[in-house]
Amino acid sequence: MAWEFENGRPIYTQILEHIELCILAGRYKPGTKLPSVRELAAEAAVNPNTMQRALAELERQELVHSERTSGRFITEDMELILKIKEKAADNYLNEFVIKMKKIGFSENDIIEMTREHLSCERMEE
């Protein structure tokens, strides 16, 4: 099934974010081999050049590395993965707090609503 992309944002950026999220969430385990560019492009229903561009950026970030004849692999650097995961969490939280304040909630309101939400989520599990 093709991946879903938003209009108005570069596809390669969305691919990069998708793969990065898969790494941070542990769906792609450290040290494991990624599917080939062509396989990933087919799965995402994008041009292989677009996929290559996203993977090159992941290599630049050192989340992925190439082995000349073996393909691309997820980094085994758990400190790097944790650092990127924490940065992503910080970005998500900042975005959330900014939006909540824009619609009129105080910091105390946000904290209380978050606590309530998390306690309801635990009950559902």
C-alpha cells in the first residue's frame, strides 16, 4: 500500500520523516538492513530518485549508513537515536503547547488536561 503524503510539502521530506519515525519508534531496529531504494520507492509509490534523496539525508544525519555492496543499514549508535528521539519529542511538545496557548489555555490547564488524557489512556490499555 502506498504511503500517504500531504500536499504542499516536499515528498522527500515526508519520506525522511516517515523513515526517521520508524527508526525512533523501533520498527526499524538498530543495525538492520533497510530495503533497497527501489523496494522502498515501490512501497511508497514514489520515484526512486525521490527515495534516494531522502535516504541520502538520513545518511547525512548518520541515522543510516551505506556499506558499499551490502546496502543501507540503521545506525547502532543508541546515543544518537536517543538524542534525535528527545529532540523530536521536544519539537512535538513545543508545537502542542504553542497551539494550546493560541486557543486560550493556560499552562496549568494544559498540564491538567494532559494528566487527564494520560490517565484515560492507561484505563483503555
